[in-house]
Amino acid sequence: MAEKKACSLPGDQASSNESRRDFLKQSSLLTAFAITPGVVVKAAESKWDEGIAASLEKMPLKLEINGVKQSLQVEPRVTLLDLLREQLALTGTKKGCDYGQCGACTVHVDGQRVLSCLTLAVMAEGKKVTTIEGLATGEQLHPMQAAFIKHDGFQCGYCTPGQIMSAVACIKEGHANSEAEIREFMSGNICRCGAYPNIVDAIMEVKQGGQQI
Amino acid sequence: MIQFQYIRASTQKTAIETTAKDATAMFIAGGTNLVDLMKRGITTPQKLVDINNLPLKNIDASTGRIRIGALALNSAVAENKLVLDRQPLLAQALNAGASAQLRNMATVGGNMMQRTRCPYFYDTAMPCNKREPGSGCGALEGFNRMHAIFGFSDKCIAVNPSDMNVALVALDATVHIAGPKGNRTVPFINFHRLPGDLPQKDNNLEKGELITAVEIADNPFNKHVHYLKIRDRASYAFALVSVAAALHLDGNTIKGVRLAMGGVAHKPWRLTEAEKALVGKTVSEGTFRQAAEIAMQGAKGFKYNSFKLKMGPNAIVEALKTAAGIV
């Protein structure tokens, strides 16, 4: 066990309020400096004001999400997934692995299915994003949502929003012409409950139904 | 994730200048590998230069060649009619890689730039000369089932995970590069490196240099081709072993052949000696088996990946048989 020592303050004036205030000021400043990322320190050292601004300040971001134009401020390191869930409360898009391995975070950007966990939000500037919340029309479920319910295409449901977004894109891309092709082109969406046969059935039905999706 | 500065480049010149002069700056295109590595604290750029607005997405063909812009998406290339007609091997390899979502994000240049890597590179609690030069190689005496059997060093035994690269090295592609000192081209086979004593360097790109395009000269390999990928699950997994095979046949006679392997080395692995052994021969399983034996000369397994010494030649034979249509 380390010996417990009373916290000693610098100088003989340690007990005076004046000194204590100075010490606290100084130490909190040092703490702030210590937790400041290298990029800012570097920018500060080279008196690089715009560097500080660009790394610390949020950046303006304009994009359209589920048909609604959004004008936001985000840090460059925020992923599209975190923007949706944390800033816009669109929690239908799920965070599974957060490393691009499971597909739970699949959304459409300009009509293409992508992984929102590996997309920096600032890189979606000017784009149209569709999430699971944007599929239904009012109370009318999207045909793929209805087919997943009909075919029991899920158990725990956590991967389901990603599965459905991927499934809609799979048909739109023209990659749902056989069970084998669906399985291949849906392989980026992992289902730990193993609902794959039912997911394939749901996609086959929507594809064969020829509905507008 | 660490904080970083984000810059959207509007011209190639500013993108290159910005990245060349700052040791901590990196380009970002699709981000499918880079953002992953940044989240894990393995790659820590302090400045990201987004190149997605640069006009490098086109796929076009003129007399004698097909040119693919570095920012063309993997999915767009795999479905492009010019590519499907002239270089179907490339389309097959692209579709064997990653998932539909990742192929919609990943670019051709980015696919080339994805790190040659292994689980020890990702595990920051373990030594890795590629992540932290001089710290040692966790895989040498570790769980090295996914690792190299060709061209490794005692510093690194990781493999390049790209499928696209295997097809491009087989097809004798050329890499077009723009940099602070001007433009240059590099044969694809010389783009990636073997680990040697510098496993932290995956390729021969210099600081600030940007891949602008990949070109493939027209060739007679548009009919008898096959990309075979063997992996732990049916789809969406890295190759244990993969083979890109392309044959130019005159009846049953092999007039030309291109062969390369993935999942076996730090770079896409061209099988030049096996190709030489096949030219002029008649298509048969026996011929393919002989070439496969030649291809495997010099291969060496580690504790957990010696199965690749058998899987490799078998995969070469199967890929060639499928390409030749004698399954």
C-alpha cells in the first residue's frame, strides 16, 4: 500500500486562499492542456488559428434525412450512425459492432446501401439519407417490413432494421433473382438468431410480388 | 475516436499539397478501412483530406485499354459493362470481396490502400512490427492460421486481404499516381511491397502521392476466367486462399495464361513460373496439377497455416479447371 500523504501545495503560502485559488487555476489549466488532443497543441504551438478552429469547432453539415432537410453542426469525428442516434434521436438504426462487420447500421445514402458506422457524418454533406424510420408511409408499412413480419424474419430484432434496409436495396440493385443470389448479396448483414431462411423468404416474396419499393 | 481536422479538397493539387506537407495528414475516400482503424486507435491522422469531390470516378475505354478512376466504387466497377465485357476476372474478384454495403463505399484506390494486416495488427495489447515497428511479431509464434506462406519475413507474416488486387496483378494493370513531384505510373505488381525489414510500409506510394487511376491494357482474357475464393464462411470473409485464373485458349491449347493468388503473401502473389509452364500445353487436369506444384515451390507454412500448402495447389487446379470449362 502506498503511504497516504496530505496534498501539499507549492510554497509557504499553501494555506492562504490566494495561493489556493492560483493553484487551482493553474492546475485546471494544466489538466485542460493535458487532455487537449495533439492536433490542437500542435496548432497552438504554430499559432495556427484556423487549425484550432477546424479541429475543435463543429462543422456545418447540411443533408436530408428521411425527406427532411437538416442543418446541423457536427464534429468531424462523428459517424453518421452516431449523428442519427445521438443527435437526431433516430434510434431505429442500430449500433451492432460499430466496426463495419455486422450490417446492423445499414442505411441508404443517395439510394445506395452503406454502413453508417464507417461513414463520417461530414462526408454525407448534401446527400439524401434514408433510415428504417423513413421506409413506412404513415401507418402503412413498407412491403419489406410487412414481409418480415409475415415470414417471421427475426427473433430478437436487433439486426432487423439493417436487414430490411439491405433487403430493399438488394432488390433495387437487381440482386434478388434467386435464393443463392439473395444469400450472397445479403451476406453483409449478420443475424445472431439465425433467421436467415425466413429473411430470404421475405425478400423472395417482395421481389416476386413486384410491388413498388 | 481522436479529434482530427477535416478538409474537403476541391482540387487534386490542393489535396496533394496539403497531404504532402503534413506528416500527420492522410487522404480519405470510402473510409471503410481507415475509419475502422481510427476508431481502434491504430491509425491516428490529425488531418483528413477528403478527396471524394475530385473528378476521379470515371470508367472509360479507348483503343487498347480500359481506365478506371481511383474513386470509382467497387460496386460500380463490378457492374460496369466495359469491365464485364473486357475484364470479367476483375468483376468476379470485386464481387468476392467484402459485402454489398462495403463495396458501395470502397473505392478502387482505397481498396489498394487498405492495410495488409492480421489480428495482431488490430490487437493493441499484442506486439506488431507493422503497427509499432520494433515491438515484435505476435503472429510468428502465435495463432497464425490466416497468415502468409510466401514472401514473409521474420518481422511480419500478414497477408494482403484484397481480392481486387489479386485480379489486377494477374491482369498486368498499371497504377497512375499524381504527387508533389509530378505524375508517374507503376506496374501493379510493383505497387505493393513484401514486408522485409519495413513491415509498416505496405506499398511504394510516397508521402503526398495520390492514386488517380488504374489502367488495364486490352488482353485476350475475357472468356476463360475464374476467381476462386476459399474462406471460412460462404461469403463476407477474408480468403484463406484465393486464385485468379485467366486462360487464352485456342481449342484445347493454352496460348496464354495469367495466374495469381491471394491470402498467401504480404502482397498479391503472381505465379509467373506456373504461367510459363502452362503456355503451349493442352488443357488437362494433369497439366494444371503440374503447374500448381511449380507455383507452390518455395512456400513454407507456420504452425497453424500449413493446410494452405495443400489448399493452395488444389485451389489453383480448381480455378484453372473452372476457367477452362472442364469441371
